[in-house]
Amino acid sequence: MRLNDLKPQKGSKKRRRRVGRGIAAGQGASAGLGMRGQKSRSGSSTRPGFEGGQQPLYRRIPKLKGFPLVNRKVYTTINVEKLASLPANTEVTLESLREAGILTAAKGPLKILGNGELGVALNVKAAAFTGQARSKIEAAGGSCEVLG
């Protein structure tokens, strides 16, 4: 066997159907596309997303930058300046802040933010700290503990 002897297996190649070539050919006149209408015309297919003149889906939906997080974490936030009123060496937790009246409602785990100044040493236990908040608490002689 040589390269010039290669040919497809008998019956594997089928000739294409020539449509619209007269009534005797079997697919004459309308070429199997029906009588009239958009899909019977030459070059008939519509572009992807075309909805027959209706405003297409990709133009109906709002174009937002980015997507919202589905299960985003919601924290109860408090700034360092609010903790300054507490006595020194107090253990600060979500419950202790509610008892002290600094927080009125808890939306989720406690997160400490870094706005304001802190002059007292506190032992803060929270779910999250910002970098500034952590540095201000530790600069005042306190400690930060992340709860899991």
C-alpha cells in the first residue's frame, strides 16, 4: 500500500443534495424551506441573539460593572474611637459592647475599624480587624485576638 493508493471506503462519501434545481430533482421550487417567510429567504439565518424585532435579552439586562457577592460576610462594625471610653484592660467582645451600650444591634460578627485614636490598653476579641485598627490597639498596649 502506498500514499497514492489511499481512498475513502466505499459508501463513506455521499454526494451533497443539490436543492432548487427543478421539480424532477425532488427538492425543487422551495428547496425544502417551505412556502414564504424569513426562514425561506436566501441568506436566511438571523444573527445570534436576534429575537424577531423584540428588544433582545442582551440589550434588556442592565450592564453593571462587576457582580455582587452572593454570600458576602456582613459584620457588625465599630471604630477604635468608640472603644476609647472603656476602662483600661477591659476585655472587649460583641456581648460586652452591647452590655456597655456602645452597640445597640448586632448584624453579624464583630469587626474593628481604625478610625479615631485610642489611649487605653484593651484586650479585644473580634472576628476581624483592619490593619490600622490592629496597629492602634497594639500601640496603646492592648492585644487583638481573632475569633474563628
